[in-house]
Amino acid sequence: MPRRLNPKCKLGAEFHKVATAEIGAAIRKLKAGNVHQTRSGIKRLRALLALLHFAAGGRRCASTQEQRLRDAARSLSQSRDLEVCLATLDAMGKVPEFLDQPSAALLQQAREAVSGSRRETDEDFAVALRKLKGVQCALVDWAPKLDWKAVRRGLERSYRRVRRADEKACQTGAGVGSDGSGAMHVLRKRVKRLWAQLRLVHDCRPHVIGKLAGKVGRLGDLLGNEHDLVILRDRLCEAGDPERFSLLHRMIEQRRTRLDSESMALAAQMFSDPPEKFIRRIFKSR
């Protein structure tokens, strides 16, 4: 984030400054054509707004602006997906199976296939910019009355949602290389949000929150890598001729199986505590 929380400042004012900095940075990145960093900034800001859900005077504004930010991010999803596909194919090219010339040619064909997908239009960028500027205007006079009690409730809410998503992924058999990518996608988003929120309040409890944030971040990376493979798989399927990319499909599913096993084991370890205990670990001396 552009700024980190200073626990000596009034929380509402400090969070407002962080939110203002984030939306300003997102708009600048979008105008510069950097879609990936724009979407990253949007995710951080949405996580911050969700944390303010229990602040006095914060719920309605947070919900409204979160919707605007979600719409802006959706209008910019195509470039991010293409970037992910190309990066994943580059990583595949470094494994032993793809060091010979025929395999290199197959990877190039896959790059060309996914690169032919739809990208954002000028209208998509205009919609995203309009949404972001609307959020920026709404935040100018916003002054939520935030205290540590509200922060605790916000973190507890996020943690409960992560646990429910984890339980749903286990119940539906979404992990371990299955095709239940929907439940894993929800889990990934909620883990990423919790991670961003823990980072935001890191300064108030650096030893405890720092350790927890690291573990949550590791889980988010595992889930994110699995999701990237799903995106690549779907793009290759859309390109047609599945036999041509059969080797890639097998490698994708093998890698997903390994990532799913590791992420589900880590999630089971991390989210075994009830929400109340999780919060006490963070705010045990406050």
C-alpha cells in the first residue's frame, strides 16, 4: 500500500488517508495503461473498505464504493487473464518436458492461441475510469468513526468468511485437482482479502500480525497459482483443438493437484481456530 497504518493517529482519519492514496494511485496507474497494478490497488482498497464495515457511518459508503470498485475491476479482467496465461506458459517452458525443440514450438502455439482472446476496449477503460473517479469523489468528505473494536469486528467477519469458504471447498471436494474451481476461487478471494487487511493493521501488532499475515499470504499465493492454471486451461479450451494441447492440459492438472493438496493442508492448519480465538491472538493485549 502507498501508506501504512500509524497506530498513534486517529483510526478513522488514518484509514481515510490510506483510502484516498489508494484510489489516487489506481487512477494514475489506469491512465498510464498499467492494468495489473490498477487491479491490485482496487483489491487493496476493497479490502480496506470491507474492514470499515463496522465503523460508525462507514457501512453504507463502504458497500456502495465496494460495488463500484468491483465493477471497475471486472471491466479490466481480460488483460490480467492474458498476462497470467503468458506468464504461466513461460514458467512451463522451464521444466524438463519443454526443453526440446518440438515442445518449444508447442508453447509458442499456445501463446498465439491465448493471445488471440478478447482484450479490453476503449469503452472498458472508460467505464473503469468513471467508476474509480466516482469512488474518489465519494471518499473526499467521508469521515468514518473508527475504533479498534470496529477493526476487530471487521477482521473477525473476514476470518469467518474465510472459514466458511474453506469448509465449502472441503465439502464439495473442490481441492486436490478436482474441477471444483468455483469453491476454490471464492476461498482464494477471501484469503487474499484477509491478507490485505492483516497487512493494513500490521503496525499495531507487528510480531503477531506479521507472522499470521505471512502464512495467509503464502496460502493466497498457492491458491492464486492454482487459479492461474485454471485460467490458462480455460483459454486453451476456448482456442479449440484440445488434442494439440493435450500435453499442456496434463501438466496443468498435475500441477493443480500438487497445489491443491498443499493449499488445503495449509488451510486446515490455519483456520482450525474459532474466530474468537483468532482475534484474541491478534489483539491479546489490547
